Amino acid sequence: MVKQWEVRWEGVLPAAPQAVWDAITRHADGYLWRIEYEPWVGGAERGLTAGGGTVTAWDPPRRFATRSRPEAERDGLNELDYVLEPLGGGATYLRYVHRAEVPAGDFDRQLAACRAHTAFYQHSLGQYACFFAGREAAYVSVEAPEAATFAALRRALGLPGDVVAGDPVRLTPAGLEPIEGVVDYATGPFLGVRTADALYRVYGRDTWGWPAGIAHHLFAADADQAAAQRDWEAWAAGVFESERVA
């Protein structure tokens, strides 16, 4: 048995509608992960959902929507709808709706997680569209071992527990080069750090009983996705070992 939720988010993003539109439809790996959309109503979606989906609205740069294909999607309905409105000063007012079906027995947990993730993802969308618009990303995603909690990942990055958005920080992951940046998000079990050429994200999904993880969006021209993936996987494994020994 499944139940359907509807998660809504709306707010101001610090970028013009065209930059936001391009981020959503062409550069999703700059703030989410790699997703491809064919640019027309009826076009295919690849990468957002396991079974793929169909573009249901394509009106640049005003409205975009996509929906999973019921005959192919193993997890049921998944539908996203974005409405973009221009504001003065080159900003965009975004109205976003996410409808999905989840197992009824897990409804409350998944709804709470979706609401929290949605706020972080839309913030990251604004960061990409404002600071890195149009740039290609080398996307790195690492799921930490079960024992490596959000708190453990923060400690291993060298971050104090009281950082807030706007704080300059220096990340010191063991075995990797230090990273100078600014905290752009520090809300609940999520942390975001922006540098001159990257967005670093830490997801405390252990809050909901899932593994904590990291996702980085690297925009330097010489970024090596495969090498960065290997390096951060090794780092996450090291976090787990140090926590277990401690």
C-alpha cells in the first residue's frame, strides 16, 4: 500500500530566471546529480528516477515539469513542477511542487526527509545559478559507511560544531588538500560550503536511519571526476575506521 505526498517550496533565488532554468534543465549535476531532459513536452527524462520519465511542461524560462512513467517506474509516481517568475535585481521567485508515492508504512519518515532535502536542494540550485551559471560540473557522490554519522563527517572535515552560514572555513580532510571556502548552508543535518570553484555538500541522512554522505560539485577546468571520486571514497572509509577505533 502506498500514500502520496505533496511537498511545496517557494522562495527567492539570487539569479535570473534563465540561469535558474538552465541549471534545472541542463546542468542538474551542478547542484543535484546528473539528469538529462529532452527539451520538449513529451521528451525523455533520464537520471532523476530509476525508470525514467517524461517532460510534461517546457516553457522556458517560466515553467518546467516532469513525471515518472508509470509503466517503468518501480517506485511509483514522482512528479516535479517548477514555476519561475522574474524579480527586480536579476533574481527569481521559484514555486516548486514535488508529488510522490511512498510505502504507507514509511510515509512520515520519507516526508520529513523530503521536506528537509528540498530546502537544501533549492538553496544549492540558487548557489549554482548565482555563482557558477553555465559551468560544467565534475560530480562526486560518496555514501559513508554506516557508522560514519553526520557529526563524524563534520569532525573529520575539521569543522567546529557551531558554524553558521557566512562563516569562512578551512576544511582539512585527511590525505586531501585543505579547502578554503565559506559556509553557505548550515541547517539541521545538512552542511554546504562554497569555494571559488566548487560546492561541497554533507548530508546527515543518518537522521532518518540512512547512511550519511557527501556530494561535491567541482567546477575547475582541470577537475578529474574519477580521481576525486576515488579520493573521497577513501577518505570516507578512513573516517569510518577512525570512528570505529575511537
